[in-house]
Amino acid sequence: MPFRLKNAGATYQRLMNKVFKNLIGRTMEVYVDDILVKSLEKSQHISDLEECFCLLRSYNIRLNPSKCAFGVTSGKFLGFMVTHRGIEANPEKIKALRDMIPPRNIKEV
């Protein structure tokens, strides 16, 4: 699908929602071309990946191997840090807020 078309992004997102309808929120998160397969246990992760790959194969959707990472315990996803503790703010994005000095008088407020 050519991405120069006006509605291409929305159409592609609708396709992803249709393909992974039963997995989104349970074992997967999908936003346009970003796919995250999540598992609580390492033993379960292989079967979750297999389920994802079966769906991709049945709809003839291909992945770019150079953009894939497998077995990662934490990483960036849509500007957030995803870890075993859950979704956290990306430290790079909130650096300005962390380093901001508190106002010293009313005028600085």
C-alpha cells in the first residue's frame, strides 16, 4: 500500500486491528507498523510468538528482519519504556522535567 495516500495509515491500522483482533491487549500491542508481543513468562513467549507469526503468515504480511528484536526484556515502544514492571515514561522524554529547578519566587511561577 502506498503511504502517500491520505488515508493509508488509518487503513493499515484497521488491517492490523482486524488481523490481531483476538490478541490485542492480551499478548500483543499494535500501532500501525509497530508490533509488540508480550508475555509474563519466558516459556509462554514462544507460543505467543508462534501465534503471531501464524496470523502474519495467513494474511501474507512480511516483517523486516533488520527491524525485529526477539527475547528483549525491556525496550522502547512508541516513545515509552516497556519493562517487566510495565509501561514507564522514557527518561529521555522527561529529562527536562526532572532537571527543572523549582521556582524561587512568585514571579518565576
